[in-house]
Amino acid sequence: MSRRHALVTHIRMPTVDRDAGSLFVDHTIRFLLDMGWRVTFLADGDPGTVEQRHAERLQRMGVATYAGFEWAERLLRSAAFDLALPSYWEPASRLIPLVRRLSPGTRVALNVHDLNFLRDARRSYARGALLEGAYGGAVARELNTYSQADALLAISDKERVLLEDFVGGRVFTLPLVEDVARSTVPREDRRGMVYVGNFRHLPNREAVEHLCTDILPLLDRRLLERHPLTVLGNWL
């Protein structure tokens, strides 16, 4: 019996030392390999911007690795995939029609990661702005993509329930969870605060602005001297 074969796609090579979304995709690949699947990985974006060390890491794991969505049609024509696991709705909106046309037996499980229509509405209202007509078109494209998938993977129960209202009961919660060892430093000996984030992701930048502009000025200066804030992350 031949091994089951999965096509995993992401907006970039899984930069596991840079962002949680990439780490999530990397865990997904490792899970499939551990379960005996063959895995082919396809990164979206310009092949010239690929961090080669991450491509080579996947290749050492036995994953056939490609950069650039122009490979998608060729891969779907040349290999039989049991499962396609795209990440984010916009790349999936380009991949799913190809899967349906060239490999109709392939099931598609879309890793949602982030509900753009919800995030964009929150941002507009937080600025005191009303939603514009272009927002409606973007929402329609995003929801139409979700409706075309066989299954959706949401990172929280709240987002799962929201998506179920649109597409029914084919949404599953698969949260971002890391098994981090508890610190051995006694609480009374700890100092400072740390914000860790990938700052290519706009909500992380907005969160730090909110923290520094609206929250820290309310704290006692003596408390901040004892516990200063350190910001760490990618694309600072």
C-alpha cells in the first residue's frame, strides 16, 4: 500500500525562529511525517526571498520543497495528493481552484490562522472609521474561499463558532500551543516584562503601540524602574 501524500503550503518557508505561524506549519509537517505520510511543501512568494537554511532543513527531514506558486499546477499534475493543507485564505483562494480542477480526489483542509475580515473590521472601528465598500468585496472573497475547503482549522473556539455560522460544521479548533518549561527562577527574583512577537504581523505592532501609549503611562514609575519592558521579535 502506497504512503498517503500531503501538499502543505505556506506564505513563506517555515521560519520557525521568526513567527508562530511558521512554527505551527512546521509542527504540522512533522506530525504528518511521524504518521507515515509523504509531504511536499510549497512556499508562496518570490523564490528569490526564500531563506535557504529553512528550505534545506525541510529537505533534510525528507520533504520535497518548492518555492513559488508557479509550481502549484505542475505539482498537482505530476503527483497524486490525498490531502492539501494551505495556510491563509488568500493563497488558498489561488490553490483550491487548481486542486479542484487538476486533482479532484484531493481533500483540502485550510489552516485559517487569522480571520482577516474580523481583524480589519476591528481595526477600522478602533480608529473611529467606518467600513468602506472595498471591505465588502474582500470579505466575500475570504468567505468564498472558506466555503470551498473540505475542512477549516481555526486557532480558537471563538473563531470556530464564528466560521460555523457561515460554512457549517466542518470547522475544527487547532490552537497554537507550545510546551514551554516553567522557569526555575523564584518569582521574587524575577525582574522586568517581555513582549515577544513577529512584527511582520500588524496586530503585534499595534499591540506594542497600545501597550506603550495607553497602558505603561498609567503605571507607577517606581514599578517600571523595577520591571522595565523589553520588546523582542522579528522585523522590529
